[in-house]
Amino acid sequence: MSKRNNKTGSAKPANKAAASKFAVAATTAGLAPQPGMSVVEGRYRPSIQAKPDWKHTGSVDLDAHFVAAEPGEPRWDYGLGIANGVHEFAFWVEPHGADSTGRVDEVIAKKRWLDDKLSQPPFGELSAMTDAASQAGHSAYNWVFSSSMRILKNSPEAKRLAKAGIRMIRHLQLPS
């Protein structure tokens, strides 16, 4: 995974007056939310879209935020806020290669890391927004694979991903 250049110096939403629920929750967690999908590396943006009548309300780059404090940890990449004027949810997106079955262990480790973060009190509202997405029938944790696919649909690896609550997809349309 390449490192990204993005603005993570401040833990304040870019526009306080128009701060979304996601931006407020991310700020409470000590993260630096940015508008829309601006933290998502450009090469991944075409693979992540909002469904009609939904919009991206903010994004956080967890990997960049925690790299200095937790350099050896398997960090999840992105959190995204998605809203339609009635509901706003948090989704978690991990662009990652799928060129070998060993990648499954890597992504599951990243999900465990994210679960640990979401269980911490400052992340409470992000956790609630994630749970709300799941309760509404959406896949809150998404592995957007960016290479050839080596994990078969009914394989033991695919079953492990499903058990971990991770959906694997090439093109993600949120909410999903």
C-alpha cells in the first residue's frame, strides 16, 4: 500500500458550520476529517461511489493518521461518511490487493485493528454510525480489491472474510 499525501495535521472538520455527523464523530475520535472522499488516494476513487441520492459527507485516512504512533500495526485505510438527508452512516474501506489467498489474513488483521479502535470510548459515535449501517442491511466493512482476484467465492478464505464481516468487491457503491 502506498503512502498518501494528505492533510491530517488538524483534528477539526474542514468547515465547522457545515460539519456532518461523520465529521463531528471523527473529530471526537481525534481524527482529521476532510470533505467528501478527499483523503482517498486518487487511483482508488473511481472504484468508490455514492449511490444516487446519497453523498459523501467526509472521510478519514486512518492509515496516515496512525502510522507514526503505530508503525508496525496492520492499520485499516479509510473511513467514509455517507448520507441521504435522512440517514448518515460510517463505512470502512480498505483498498488492497487480492492477488493471493494470503492477503485475506492481512485484511482480517486490519479489521481486528479497526474493531479495537471502534471499541474505544472516543470512537463511540463512529462505532454507532457503523452499527447503524449494518443494522440497515449495509456492508460497513469493504475490501476494494485493486488487483487480480485469487480468492474464490466459496473458498475457505471467502468464508473467513464473511465471518469477519468483510465484504470483498472491485467496485463499491455506498451504501451497499
